[in-house]
Amino acid sequence: MGGDSIKKLFEKLYLRLFFLLSILISVGVIAYVLFISQLFRDYVISDIERYHQNRAEQAIDNLEVVLQNLNTFGWVVYFDPDIRAWLNLISPDVERNALYTYYASMRTRRMISAEPLISHACLINSNMQQVLSLRTGLIPFDINADDEVYAAISGDSSFHTVSRFEYNNRSYITMIFSSTQAASRRGSQLVLFIDVNDLHYHLLHSEGQSTVIKDADGNIMVGTLDDNKSRILIEYREQGIGESYITSDSNIVNTVPMRSQPWTVYFITPIDELMMQADTMNNIMLIAAVLMLIIQITIIFWSSRRTYRPFNLLAAKVRSKMQKDNIMPDHLVIEEGFNRLENSLQSMEAVVAQHDELMKSDTFRSWITTGCLNPVEHGYIKRTSTLLDYNNIIMVIIRISAYPADVSQKLFREISSILIECLGDISCETVDLGTDFLVAMIGCDNEAQRNKILKSISVTDKKLNLQAKLRHVIAVSDCLKKDADMKAVCEHVYELTTLKFLQGSEKIYTEDDYTEYLSQIHPLTEYNAMQQLIESIKLGHVDDVSPNLAKLTGWLLTLPYKECRFQLVSSIYLLLKTFNKLAHLECFDDILEFVDTFETVNDLIEWLEQELIDITVAFADKDSVRRKEEMLTRVVTYMEENLSNPMLSTEEIASYVSLSPGYLRQIYKDVYGVSISEQILASRIKEVKNLLVTTDKTMTEIAELTGFQTKSHFFTAFKKNTGVTPSGYRKMK
């Protein structure tokens, strides 16, 4: 029973998570706390070692300074005139020697009193075999009577010696100053006695710290060693590495070598209290970590139960719905339930999306094939797309040169996704008309946005080359009004894609390329002949067709075959397109195939001549007045739409309607009674008056909007036509 209860208990997800997280967090926290505790202890030890080493070095620096000062002081005393006079005595004159002794004794006593560390001093005259002691006065140099003093000062040493000396149960450091070696018994000496205890107390004493100075032979110079200190130093010599070492019984040993003497200073400091404090801090950290762990485990239990218990209940409900056994874990039961739900939703969404996509695609296809939208289609597109929210529309056609028929829809879907991705947040709708090209309709508000769209289409072109590896060509229209005839636009943009066949350039074709192509498809020397031929056909002059065609095609006979063939195809396409006679020759491929059916160029020219004569006769049969009115209506419309263009001229308008400038001037003046330039100026003055009355624009802005090149020309022309200045006219109105 107990085992079954535990097993049933662990079937609950939140309890399994609780125990797992508790174990993981406990192990992590304990490891972390132990690591931090050891890190803290190491830091404390390092800080203690660094602190005591700095103190030791500072004490040694002070000791070095004091010894240097004492050394300097000793030489000053040694070379004092009164003292040197006594040291150099060799005469047995008692009275005279007594005077020198008095002065030397007083001088030495006075100078020694200035140094508190010097407890005693004596002068030794080797010549007189006398010692002048500050304690006992003048005494003979008797080795037997004072052999310890003699031993202290008579060793084989240099002119200046520092050593330890024991006398009358007192320890001294003697500093012997001599100009000769003492062992020779010649010359004189000054001996300064420094009490070791005073030196230790004033310079090396610190509360709780013991200091021992040893020379190079291990002899103690300053301080004393008891059994404990000896044991500590023995452990340091056996285990210590470096300048500081902490012994097993919590004593830190710092060693500093002296620079002026071959001595080593040992500082022994008990740090058991500091280590006890560090251990106490470690214990506090451990207790805090345990408390934190308990709090975390409590929070984990509450959180896991609150968060994951509903999943247990959900899994039980799903299990009952799906009739699953209890062996399957809860998360797998929930996952399978969600998978089934997701599959159902995806099926529903696919059906709805397919239906919406079909309706949307059919609506745009109808717009392109019929050229306009009915109210129902307009409302549907308004609801399902943001395309109609833009001011203008740009049409893009991507024509595929070759692809397998069974994968056309897949290719067009891939092309659509690439184009939409490159356009970003700009609205774009693509339509597959079931042919060899894809139509895209893109929203555009202004010229700047059109430039951005062109850049995005250029990126699309590169991706199609790299990713899809398609042989394709892209053509882009100008900005179109939303009520434009989309069928005619689509046919025209498709024709732009055929420029790749003629020019062979890997580029995105626009209206500018088409205009440039029309001006370059024939040699410059034959341009006027083409214009004259078109003009004679439009005017119905049958007799002029053959001579003008002969001028146009005469030079073809001198060209190589390929270039002659290309020029013929281009000329035929331009002529038939100008007069809308491409019914049986729908594209360049058809024209190429048709040209290849003729055996000679002359046969082709004869056929073309007859076609153009038939077109001319048809033009001649029409009412000439009606033709002129239609042509002039186009002229007036073009003029009104381009008033803001300062370069608007008769020559530009004549090029637009495919007439010579002289003939256009003649028929315009015959119908309206004024010249084109006069009409342009009158229309601009009229627009200026309207802008002056209906807007608050500045004179400079109005001049730019109405096509005046300079402000002075604007003022002069307006005043000449109205009698007042523009500002005066605005005030009058």
C-alpha cells in the first residue's frame, strides 16, 4: 500500500517538478555557499597576510632609519675635536691629560644624552691603554679586570662593527667606531651601547606581536625565543614559502631581511581571534543560505502546485475524452490533445483561407481582364486589401521566359512571396492570369515611394536570379490613377517586357526605357523619314507613302542580315503598333516568324507598303475635321496636364502626338486662332489667378506650380497680361 501511494503521488506533475527542482537548487546553493565561504576565508587570510607584511616592512624601515641615524651620530661623536683630542693622547703629562679627559668626558656625556636609545658609551685610547667610561670614569685598559668589555670590542672587525653584547645580565647592541682595527691595539675606538630591550620596545614592540632578529648565522640579535616561538619558527622553516606563512596553530610569521645588516627580522602574530571571526562569518553565511534554501523550496512548492496542478486536471479531462490509459504521461496526453485540436483548426483555416484567396484572386483577375471595377468588387477589395487606400497604383509584370507547365502555379506563388517580402509594409496584390507572366498591383502615394518600390523590385529581381534561377523579365508602369483602364495598362506593361528581346539588357523596364527605345530603334539619319511616313499616313496622303517608305528602307539593303532583320522587325512593330494593326501579329515572336516567311527583303517591303497604303486609305476616308479635333483635344489635354513643366513647348507636344512642329502650329492656329505658345501662356496666367484667389501659397510657389522658369518672368508676364502685379491682383480679390 505504501509503495502504491508513493507511486501514485509521483504521478502528479507538479510534485515531480517540485522534488526535482528542490534537489537541483539545494545542490546548487550548497555548492555555491561552500565556494563563497572558502573564497571569503582565502580572502581574509590573504588580507591578513598583506596587512601584517606591510606592518613588518614599515617597522623594518623605521629600524633601518634609526640604525642609520645612530651610525651617523656615532661618527659625529667620534670625530668631535674634544673627543679626538683625548683619543689621540700619547703624552704621560698627568695634568694636561686630566684636562683633556674632562673635556672629552663632558663632551661625550652631552652628545650621548641627545640619543635616548644609547644607554652607555666609552672611549678607548689604545696608546695610553686607558678607557674613558661614562659610568665609571677613567680606568686602565685591564683585560683581566674587564674581560667581557674587552671581548666585546677587541674582535677582528672592520672600522665600524655592529654586534650583540651581554653584560651584567643586560643585552646590548654595540656599535664600535674606529679608524683602525681593534685587534692591533693601535688607534682609538668609540663604543656605543644600545639596550636591546629599549630598541625592541620603541621600534618593534606591538600589542600581541613578538619580534625576533637573527643574524646570518642564526644568532639572536634582538628579542627572545621561548619554546612556543621556537616551535613556530621551526614550522616556518620546514613549511613556509615566501615572506609570510600561517602556522597550524593560527600564528602568522612575517619575515623581512634588512638592507643595512645581514639580519632577518621575524614577526610572529597570533591571529586565532581573526580566524575565529572569519569562521563565525562563514557559519552565518551557511545559516543564511539554509534559510534561503528553505524559503526557495517553499516558494517552489507553492508555485509548482499553483502553476502545474491545473495541467494535471486538464490532462485528466483530455485523457477521459480520448479514452487514454493512465500510463501515458500528462504532457504527452495534453500534447496529443492539442495536436488533434490544431489539426482541426488548420483544416478549418485552410478551407476558409482557400475560399477567401480564391475570391480575392478572382476579383483582381476580373479587374485586370475587364479594365474596371464594379461597385461590388470595389467594396470587396476595400474590405480585404489596403491597395485602394493609396493615391495611385503601380502595375508590375514579371514574365517567365521558360518553365515546366506543371509547376507554373508553384513558381508564381514563390515569386509572389519573394516580391511581397521585399516590399515590406507596402500593399501588394499579385494575380496569376494563367499565362506566362505574373501581374502585381502595388500601392503608391508619391514619387519618393515609387523610388522605394523600384529599389524593392530590384532586390526581387536579384533574388529571383539567385534563389529561383528563373529566366525572367520585369516591367514597371508609371503611377496610375485607381480608375485607369487596367486591361490596357496590363497590355502596355507586358509590351515593356518585350524590350528585353530587342535590347538584350538585364534590367527592370519602365516607361522611360520604352520612350528611349522608340527614339533609338532606327539610325538618327532615318528618324525624319519615319516621322514623315507616319505623318503622311495620318494625313491620308497616299501618294507620299511609297516615297517615304523607300527613304526609310533603302538603307536596309546595305546592312548585314542580322542587323537588317532586327531593324525590319523593329520598324514593322512600331508602324503597326502606332496604327493599332497588331491583331494578327500580337508580339515580337509573331513578327519574327512572319518575317522569316519572306524569301527576300524586297518581298517584305512590298507587303509592308501595301499594308501602309491600306491604312492610309482608311485614314483618308475618315472625316479630316474630326481627326483634327481629336488630335487637338489630345494636344489641349497634354498641355493642361503639363503646365507646371517649364520646358513645355510646341516641339514637345508635337513629339507627343507624332506630328511635325510646323504642321501642329498650322492646324492649331487654324482651329483656335492663337498659337500654341500664346495658349500655354494664357493657360498659365489663368492658373496663376486661380491660385492667387483660392490659396495662400507664396509667389515663388505659384510660379513653380505654373511652369515659370524665373520669378522675374512670372511677374513681367502676369503684369503684361492683367495690368497689375500678382500681389496687387490678390489684394483686389
